[in-house]
Amino acid sequence: MNKYEEEKKALEQAAIDIFLELYNVNNPIALRMVRQQEKPDALLEDANNEQIGLEVTHLFYDMEEARRMMSRSELTKPGAEVLDNFIKVINNRIASKEQKLQDYSHDYPCMLLIRNVSLLFGMSDVLSFKHKLVPPSGWFTQVWLLSRDFTPDWLLINLYDVGGGGMK
């Protein structure tokens, strides 16, 4: 495994750990990780020994934001037009992951975890534009958004549950 793959696996593992911690606090049937793998990125299991896959993706707004974040430059709060573009990025990421999921093993259902690592957009930004979220095609049983909201604390929501004119 090369350095890039090692870093990618470490990012995925961190996202899975945060997800499981928040999920298990807020759901009556706890999940645990069986193993990290490829296609999907993790195999989870609940207390009833039911297995479910977890595909993980990390979301920056764009490569320019990634560069600005790495250089630690001052970031200013973007306007509504830029936020609208970020919602399009989320919609495109879900659609692209759904396409990839069709090639995966279907021995168990699969969820999608989107970890928002953007410094420009928080959970409240996404929720304020929830009416623009496009409902997934149903390949994933749940689509989770893991995001901060300009605090150190991570928040987790199922995008299928946000209501509005978007996902249901």
C-alpha cells in the first residue's frame, strides 16, 4: 500500500470511528465495525448480527478550498450562490457513489457516509439548503452527513430524514 492509500484508509477509519460513536449514542441498535475493506469501505454489524456495508467519502467544496485549507489562509464566509454550488457537489457525490455501488457485492445492504471536511460550510449551511438536496435513487439504505457546524463537535444526520423539498 502506498502512502496515498495509507492516508486515505486512515481518513476513512477516522470517519468510521466518529460515525459509530455518534450513531451508537443516538440509535437503539448499536453498530460495530467488523473490518475495513474495499467496495464498500467498511463492513459493519449490529447487535443482531445483521451486516451492513458503509461507503465513506470526504467532501471538500472544491480543490481551491482544499488548497486554501492546507495553506491555512483566512477564509471568508461564502454567499448563497457559492453555498448552492456546494449543495450541487453533495448531490453529485451521492449520484457518483450510487453508480459505483452498483458494481459492489450485494450480499448485504449499504449506507453512505459523507464526511464534510469543508471549513467554509457547516451542518447548518447544508440544512438551510435542504430543499435543494436531490433524493438518491435508493441504492443506499441511508445517506449520512457527518459535519461540524463551526465548533469542534461533530454532528450526524441522515439526509433521508431532513425533509423539505429535497430528500425524504
